[in-house]
Amino acid sequence: MDKNLWLAVALSIAVYAAWFGFFEKRFAPPQAQNSVSSGAPANALPAARPQTQNDVHAPPPKAAIDQKAFLAQAETVRIGEVEAKIHPRGAAIVSFLYPEPLGQVELVENPDQGLFMTFPELDFKRDLSVRNGIVYSVVRPDGLRISKEYLPGQGTVLPRVRIVAVNPTRKPLEAGAWTLSVGPGLSTIDTEKKENESLLRSIALTPEAGGLKGRIEALKPGEHPGPYRWIGIDNRYFLAALMPSSELFGPAKIEAAATLILTAKPVTVSAGGSFTWEVPFYLGAKGHTWLSRYGAGLERSIDFGFFSQIGRGMLAALERLYRATGNWGWAIVILTLALQVLLFPLTWKSLRAAAAMKKLQPEIAKLQQKYAGDAAKLNTETMQLYKTKGANPLGGCLPMVLQMPIFIALFNALRGSWELHGATWIFWIGDLSAKDPYYVLPVVMGALMFLQSKMNPPAGDPAQQKVMMFMPLIFTFMFMNFPSGLVLYWLTNSLVSTVLQVALKDRLEA
């Protein structure tokens, strides 16, 4: 790869970093950090007082210290394969220990609010008469009996929250416009918590006219009437989504701090009658494979960036290679090699262009010396030299730029892939979603980049020469904190490029 490739790669990554580092942070919906927003949800628990600016560096309030006592009131249950805790107030989930390859991860960001809270003004009790299920019930002062059941999912069937209102009295009773909430926030694994606040989103999948595919929309605070196939909150690795019926629920309300509130439409329960609401939900990791099996479009929550279709194809190919090899690391290596084979015609054109430019370096140096004081004349004579010799200064860059969508798509697929979490490769690489603990991969990658820069012709401009000289060092430091799966991909790509450049050296020079 020549200097133009490094320039193209640098520019691409600069654009990528600028987008996610500047625009996303400034235009994303405002989030709160482990605290209730100034406009607390209508169904919030009366716990800690709202946090003010003066509290940012102050000791935690007394209510936060009493959180252990609050959690002690919750009952430990199992929802499917997950250990959870349900608090009497609103029968909300205040702890959800999602199993993952490295142990368990707590998904409840704020236990005071919990997840899937309903009727926060009421204290539910576990219905022990139900042996094969998780059912909580309460009787309102007006006599309406409300039961709430968490139904586990199975196979391609999603879990559900079922609310049943039973009227044992002799007169009709109003169920009222009760609420079902998710949030504020959604927790994540320890290595992601630093970035979690900026990655939290309130999102929905809205159906397209005449189709089922739909599109993902980031939701700002306010009311959202829909329609939507599902609505929820997510971060890089996890999703909490609800699929309410538009016939039973009104517009969804999004509050700051990534809080979703659904409001049930008022219902009158006849004397001796009952009414049932059932809401499918998903709470767990954003693994593309198992999200796709539900057929609800939940996999669309995975952010593949601008080149999403290519990224999904790359991840699908990686999954097939993993099934064949049983190792995600080797799957990345094999996929990178396969891409190099497919893109070899473009790589060959780039190497030929670099070799042609290298041959012209002595003549370009003479022109630079001859017209050192006349930039316009130097430019004219240089372009004439290119024309005479049939060389194209952009010939080495353009073929590689055409490959950038594939590289960026694979980059995004690897960066946001939950499948790599806890996946081992060899020796010291025990988690491909985490950085290399000893920085071996990024250092080797930087060394290969330095070797390539020495094999390429020097840039004509002294300033550009300095940029190219520091590029390997810049990339090395940049990749040190990247997931090792990403570094492995870039290292393999650089290694193959270096081998090709050395193996074809004689032929290119001829």
C-alpha cells in the first residue's frame, strides 16, 4: 500500500471519528447519569431527590445509601434463564443479571425506577397459589384486582408482560390510564460503562408503507404516536424493547435519560368481568443471530453504520466461518484473507501505480530542485512528466478508496458485535471485544505499517513526508484501546499487503 492509501485510510477514520466524537455527542438526545431527570417519570418511585448541578461532585445523597434496604425488599425470581429481582412497588424488575460468557451483567441502570413498572402507587404481592409462573397481584381501594405476570419466552416466542384486571364487584370499574415504563437508562458491561451515557438511545422500528422491513428512528423527548413494530432503549450491546398493541396503548412518551413510558388507553371493566393486556418484550444482548430468529426486526437495533447492508453481510460471513472453525479469531483472519483475494485486482492496480511513481522519483526530484522557487511551474512540469510517462498519481489511491466501504462496514460489524464478547482467539487474547491487555497486536500492526512506509516511494512534499512518517505511530496509539478483534482484522490486512508487496516487488519493478 502506498502513501495515498494511508492518506485515504486516515481521512476515512478521521471522518468516522468526527461523526461519532462530535456530531453524535452534540445532537444525541440528552442523557442523565444514574439519576432521575428534572422531569421525573410519572411512574417514578419516591426515592432520591433530583440531582442538581451542585451535586455533581458532592457525596451521594442519603437515599442512594438506603438502596440496599430498598433492594432487600425485592424478591429473587428467575425469568427464563435470567436471575432477576422484582420489587413490590409496581412489581418492577429492579435487578436483571443477564448471563454472558464472562459471568453476569446487571442491566438495570437505576433500581429506584426499575424496568417494566406498572401502577407505581400500588404494592404488589407474589401470588403463591401460582406454582408455574411469576404472578404478582394487588387489590385497589375501589375493589379492582390487578395481577401482573412475567411470561418467559421460548424458541422464537418473545417473553411477555401480562396485566389482568378483574372486577369482582357488582358495578363497572375504570381501570384508568395506567403506565408501563422502561428506564431511565440501561446498563452494560464494565468495559463499556465509560461510553454508555453517550451511546444510550431511545429508538423505534417504524414500518414502511406497504412493507415489513421498516426503518430505525432515534426518538427525541416527547410523544410519539407511532406506528412502530417495536420501541425501546438501547446501548452498544443491549436492548430493552416493547411491542405494545396500538389498540390498547396510546402514544409512547420519551423522557430525558432514555426513559420510555407507555400509557394504556382507559378501559371500563364490567361487573364480574375482566380485561387483559399483553405486551411482548425483549431484554438482553444484541446478538444478530438470535435477534433475527424472532422475526420482529429487533436485529435492526444493531448499528452497522452508513454501509449497513455490507456490514450485515460481513457479520453473516463471519458467523458461517465461526461455525466452521469454532473460533471467532480465526474466522476474522479467514474473512480478511478472503477479502484480500476478492479485492486483489484493485490491490494490483494500486501496487502498479505505486511502482510507476517510484520510478519517477529521481526525475521528480530534479524538477523540484530546478523549479524550487516557482510552485506553478513545478506543478505544470510535474503533470507533464506524468502525462509523458503514462503515470497517474491517483492510481494508487482510487482503487483503495473503492475498498473503503468494505473496510468500514467490517470495522463497524466487529466494533458492535456482541458475538465477540468473551470470545477467545489464542494465547493471551481471551476477549476479542476488549483491548489487547499487553498491546502486542497493535504494536506488531504499527511495525508492519512502518515497514510498508519504508517500502513506498517518499512523498514529494516535505510536510506530507512527515505525516507519512508519523502515521504508523498514530495508528498504533489509536488501535491500542480498540477491541482486539478489530486490531486482528487490521493486522491481518496489513500483513497480507506487506507480503504481496514483497512477493511482487521484482515483477512490479520490471
